[in-house]
Amino acid sequence: MTGRMKSSSRYYSVQALRGFAALLVVIYHAAKMIRDRMDPLFTQFPAGGAGVDIFFAISGFVIVMTASPDAENLESWSGFLWRRLVRIVPLYWLLTSLKLVTLLISPDLAQHSAVSAWHVIASYLFIPAWNVEHKPFPLLTVGWTLSYEMFFYLLFTLALWRQVRPVGWISGLLMVLSVIGLWRTEAWGAVSTLFHPVLLEFVFGMWIARVTFAGWRMPLRLAYYILPSMAIFILATNALPELFCLKYRLFLWGIPGALLLLSAIALEARFHEMLRGFPALFGNASYAVYLVHGFILPGIGILFLKLHWQGIWLDYIVLFVSVIGSVMAGILLHLWVEQPFNRRLRGMVVRRKKVNID
């Protein structure tokens, strides 16, 4: 894979990396569930938070590869925004509605959540809002990352609308907002939580896409070293306090995550065929896995609690079952709900365009 990469090319290595990121998040929340519900002494997995940082870098990369002025088949700003909304909104709204019904019917199944009118509305609109614990998390807690994603998409849409070069313009703006965020206080409101250094992780992904378009790849020998080294480094942050990791996540997870992405792209040609099967499927389903695992984990925790088993080995059995159950549920949701529904929505737009042309 040399020269300028076509935007239509499939990066199975990037899809596999997306799956790895989702797996980190699932393990993080599974360990937290076990500690909250079963064993207060169970080891936590703060390094799992790095999955979000990897997702942000991948998002910046994918958006530029598919929608920047350098990409083939460039769509209008409205076409770009519609595609992103179709990709993100339906499944999120579906599971947010399921979470709302769950809270109203059986609050004991959902921890760290409660219902208030504005919080529910803001959750559906991807607007950061304080919950009852005064934290800027939506009703579907993992959806906090989607507020950053939608903010990034809106900026990219604005750049396409104004016909400016999105990578340079957005990079400058996100760097300014990240610096402003260093002085942010809670008095600024929940929306101001978007002014956070994690915005720079989208910038990393965008510039990785730019150099990829230009034909540059990390040397293979270096990529073979960087990929496992960065994965090990991220996992090693598990030995650090979680609050420390969150405070310095840009350096501990963001930059290593970007280097993981850069090395994965360099190794694409070597592992392209190998990653076409389950790794690619897992990557495609990673969004569904990310959103649905919060429903699977409490059910598994309650099930094992009713069995009245005890012991450290039980905790790890629960962890294993939780991860496998979440991954399988996400894949099934992707294949049976997300894919068919998204395909139908895209088909509606295509048919409407044909009618307008006729």
C-alpha cells in the first residue's frame, strides 16, 4: 500500500483497533460493576478508559479519510451531516429510551442514574448536562463521549459548508478550546466540559489521515515495535491511580493511542487478509458493543449475586462472562438492528434523491 490511499479502501487494522478500544471500555466497566455489586476489594481497571481516547483518534482519522476535500466522492455538508447522524443517532436513541424505561420500571438495575426532565432532553440532544450526582453524564452514561463526537462532527460540517480546509481550521480551533478549558470551572456550566484536552485526540487522528493521504507510512520495523509497546504502555497505566490517569489522559492514553493508530495503518498491508474475519466484524460492531454493554453487565452481576457464590475466582469468572456476554450482545445488536436500520435510512435518502432528479 504505497502512494495515496483511496478513501474507499478498507483499513481492517483500524477496525481491529476499534474493537480493541471497545474491549478496554467493557473490561473497565465490568471490573467497576463487580466492585460496586459483588466485591468492594476487587481490582479495578482504570487503563480501560484509554479505549475512549483511541476511539477519538480513530474518529478524526476516519472522518478526514472519508469526507475531507482530499477524499474521493466528497459529499456536501448536508450529506456528510446526515451520514453521521444516521450512524450515531438511531442506536443511541433506542438504547437511551431503553435506559429511561428501565429506570422508571426497575431503578435497582441501573446504578449512578436517575431521571429529571432537562437531563433526559439533553441526553437525547447530545448536550452535556449535570445529572443528579452533578456529573456531566447523559442518561446512558457512556454517551458522554458522543457529545464530543457530535461537537466534532458539527465543526466539520461547518468547515464543509464554509468551504474551508477542515483539518487546519478545526485543528486550530480545538487547540484554542483545549487551552481555554484549562481554566474552566463548574460555574461555566456543563456544556463547557467540551473544552477539554481530549479534543486534541481528534486533531491527532485528522493529521494522521493527512499524512496517510500524502502516502507516508511509519516504517514497518518501527511499527512492529510501536504497536505492542504502546499497547503495553496503556495497560501499564493500570498501576496508576485513576484520577491521575484521567487528569493526564492526553499524555498517558491520547498520544499512545494515536501512535497505536499510526502503527496499525503502517501494518495494514501485512495483516489485511488476516483481519478480515472476526476482528473486522468486532470493529464494525464496536459502537453497538460500547452502547449496549451497560445493559448486559448489571444483569450478569445480579444473576451471580443470586447464586450466592463467593471467592476471588468467582470475580474473575464474572469478569470473563461479562466481557464475552457484552461483546456477543453488541455483535448481535449490530447485525440484527444497527445494520438493517441504518441501511434502510440510507436507502430512503437515495430513493428521495432519485425522485428529485426524476
